[in-house]
Amino acid sequence: MTGKAFTYFCLLCCGYISAQEDTVHLQEVPVTDYRSKITSENFSQVKIDSATRQHFVGTSMAHLLLEQNTFIVKVYGPGNIASLSVRGSTAQQTAVVWNGVNINNPMLGQSDVSLVPIGFFDDISLQKGALSGYWGSGAMAGVLNLRSGTQNKGLSIKAGSAYSTLQNFTQWASADLSFGKWTSSTKIRADLSANKYLFYEDADSLIVETQSHAQSRQYAFMQELALKISERQQVGLHIWLQIGSRGRVGPE
């Protein structure tokens, strides 16, 4: 058989050879999780338990963190701003996150934790470490995670008030309701603080005066609604409204 005849013979045989198709279709596998839970596995985390939250329910976040010695809180006196400091960092390097949303002031790059009411949240945790990859450049030192919206079945109503010798008066109330696929949580808080405390007129004087221009007023409201679409899906609406004012700091 000549070379040309052999070539024709091979082409004729190849005409009867068909390729075998073997395709396997795989279903997609979605993997989702809350960012704070993922990062907590790689960084130091401090969780505030329910008993501690209940003890400080009528106070602000600044008061709780000062008492628990978890973060360094820079407080500029009663009725004034309070900022966080983690491992020697500035307040602009610590993020405050509520339900996955960074609530640091976009103008200042920090949050005033004296305006954050403890009773509004069902889960509070603090993470120390460089979390910029998750929460942006404002989380170089750490993150204060706040979560709300968790409630039990049925109806739950709570209320309370507190008064101090500085003539500070606080009232708060909450109502959680769950029926069928719907859940609702309503929280309100009013803080009327006179902050009347004693101080010396100057460093070399023994004259004691009463501070009367350090008043602060805070009114806060939170409403959360959730609809359970399926066993693994839920649609929610979260609203947090707050207004506050401070008086002029100084003697009469």
C-alpha cells in the first residue's frame, strides 16, 4: 500500500470515530455568613453577656465600657463626648457597626459612644485587630459590633427609669411582638441629665461651685420589622432615630 493510499485509509477510519460527551451539571452552593462572626475566628473578641447588658440597660455605651474595662474610653466630663481608643489608636481608627452598617460620623470619622443606648441592642461584642479589609480604613484598630432585632415568641413589654444625685433622669421602654411570620420590636429612651456636680473654682482656691451648664438631652427611638419568607430567608426593616443636645459647659 502506497503512502497516499494509506492516508486515505486512515481518513476513512476516522470518519467512523465519534467523540464521547460526558458533562456533569453541578448545582451552585451559596455560602453566606455575618462578617463579625467570620472575623471573630481570627481576632480577639470580647462579648458582653446578657446579664451585663441588663445591668446597664438604662445607661449609655460609654458607661458600660468604662465599667467593664474592655476598651479605653476618653470621656470629657458628664454630658460631653466620649470616644473609643483601642491599643493606643485614635477614635477614627475604631469602627462602630450596627447590623453590618458602619455608623461612624462621615464628617468626623468617629462615633460618640455616650449617645449609644445599651437597651437598644441584643448583642454587643468588641473585636480587637486590624479589620480594615472587612469594615474599611476606619477599622484599623478594632470594631464595636452592635446587633438588634432578636426577640422571643409572643409579646414582651419592658420599662424602667433611673435617677442619680447629679439630677440625671432616664426613662426607657421596649415592646417585642411576634405573630406568625411577622416580628416587631419597638424601643424608646429619654435621657434628661442636668449633670450638676461640685468642682473647685481654680487649682489654688478652696471655693466649691456647682456646675450648672453641662445639661444634656437625648431622645431615641428604634423600630424593627421582620417578615420570614422561608425557613432560611427573612426580610427586615430597621429604623433608628435619635436627637440630642448639650448645654454650654462652664460655671454660672
